[in-house]
Amino acid sequence: MTTIFADRMENTRKSFIREILKVTQQPEIISFAGGLPNPGLFPVEGIAAASEKVLSEEGTNALQYSTTEGYLPLREFIAQRYLEKSGLKIDPDEILITNGSQQSLDLIGKVFLNKGDRVIIESPGYLGAIQAFSLFEPEFSNVPLLDDGIDTDLLDRTLSEGRAKLFYTVPTFQNPSGITYSMQKRMDTAAMLDRHNVICVEDNAYGELRFAGEDLPTIRNYSDNTILLGSFSKIIAPGLRMGWICAKKEVMEKLLIAKQAADLHSNYLSQRIIYQYLLDNDIDEHILKIKAAYGARRDLMVNMMAEHFPGEIGYTKPEGGMFVWVTLPDGISSMDLFELAIKENVAFVPGTPFYTEDGLGENTLRLNFSNSDFEQIEEGINRLAVCLNKLNVNKQIAE
């Protein structure tokens, strides 16, 4: 029977992580799977106070339709923060408020991608971007990550092949790997993309979550041909679903049309509440609390892994963000490990969904450290170590 669904739906997979999260809802499971901020750090009282103030003082306005671009004072706040934190001179009219970074990716796909267009993506890459862009049926070109960022030699060769429209990157505390591009890699990447006239989509969702090392400029600092994405999900709360796109005005004109067709404008009440919260509270002081909490959790996780994991297992040691990327020895399957781990009531995300090419990442996995307490991290890593030792024994028997 002929399908009633659009062809694009045949090639777009469910979110592997969302499916795993269904399995991890049981309270006895220690989950390192979701990319979740720690709810204990949500500024509930501040948001409650901001909500009450907005509704009591500006309720009729805040509950009305609004402009597609988003609440101007909020966009002005974002633009001023770019200037103060990154030295970027951004006009508020170059900022579009979106329903989280995920909608930003969807709008960019709508504006730029025809079926068969080439998108260059990091390998491993952010699963949300892979899923969002897949709806537009592009051809993905994968460029592997090294310890200091993208493999620029291979990136240059891939760009030289032509046909690429976009390069999507998370250069700071990358999801899933936790890797951060060096300053040299940022400059080299910007220069290559400018030379080949390929747009960089720079997703900076984790950039403010640095708990070690020195802050680095964005790729946008080196190239105006960069669309910069930001989010309040990691520094305030994800349930508000509030992010933004920062792009040149000629690009913004097309993004506004796509946004109008999607939902007219992002949740105006949430925009007003967030802005009121930012007015009444010191966001930098709040972020310091988040960074301290995440840094302590990362330290505990990597120290536990160093103590209890077999020595041949590799893992990243991120200076910020929310994730550690683990590489098992060749021949050890992270899906086999996942099946053992679930029986031990601990969960993670196997690495294969973060690749667009079949057969890659079978010995890799992602661990989230932000959404667990110290006891859970200790117990969860101990349980994973037991599972890893079982896999090693089984492998030796099979050989």
C-alpha cells in the first residue's frame, strides 16, 4: 500500500535518547543518559517572583500576541551580554527568540536546505542537530573530532569538494564528546569556511558552563559568516523552552518568515518572565553556582573512572559542559554494555546514534554528570565497572 506520509519521514529516526529516557523513568535506575541540567539548581524562587511581578504589573500585555522577533528588551539584554562576555557587537535586530535551540536548528534547516544539499557535521555529532536536519533530507559529510577540536585537514579537503551549504559545530564542551576547540582551531575553521563561502552554524548552548581552563572566543569572533545559537535552558531552566538565533540581517529576514510560518512567535509570557528574572537577579552569580556544582560532579566521575574502569578504556576530561565521552577497546560493544548495565539499574547513551554513518561509534558511549548527585555517580560508575569487567571476561573467553 502506498504510504500516506511524506518521504522525509522515512529517513528521520526517532530520538534514541528520548526512547532511552522512557526506560530510565524507574526510580531505582541511576541514569547518566539524558542531557539534563540539575533541577536542584533551577532558580525556582526567582522565577516564581518574576512570574508574579509580570502577571500583576503587565499581565494583559504579557498574555497577548507579540512580535515574531521576540521581546525587544530581552534581545537587547542578549546583545549587551555578547558585547560584555565575547566582545561581539550584535544588533538586537540580529537576534531572534526561539523555542529552544532545537527550533533554531529546524528554522535553519527550512531556510537553507534542499534535498541533497551537503551539511558538514562533527563526528560524533549532536543528535538533536542530526535529527532536525534529517527532515530536510541533506547529505551529511562527517569530519572527526580530535582532542583539540575538528580535524581541520579533513575539513579543508571536505570543503574543497564543494556543494556544502552548512557546517554545524558545538565548539565549546561539545555534545556528546565534551571536547573544546582550541583557539587555533577556531581561527582555522573560520578562515576555511570563509574561503569556501560555507556558513558556520555555531551552537553555543554550553559555553557559559566552564568550570576549568580559560574562556575562548566564539567562531563568530573570527567570521561574520557564522550563525550563532544560544539558550537559556542550561543557565536558567529548560522547561521555559527559550533560546535564540544570532544572524546577519539578510539571513534574519528569511528566518523571520520561517518563524512566522511555524508559530508566529515564541512564548511571550516566558520571554517576559525570563527578562524580569534577569533584571531582578545576578545571572552571573547563579551561573557560578552551576559551574561549581558541575565541576565537582565531573571531577568525581572521572576520578571514579580512573580508579575503577579497566586501564584500556579512554575518556574525555571536559573543562565544562555536561558530558564525558567514553571509548571502549575495539571489539567491545557499547550496546552489549548497555544491556548489562540496565540489568544493574544504570543507564547511559551508546555512541552509535551520534554518527550519521553506519558502523561508527559501536565502542563508544556518552555519560552525563550534571543530573546526578555524588552518591549516584559513585554507585553508578561502580556498577558500570562491574559490567565492563564482565564484558572483558566474556571477550577473552570468546577468543
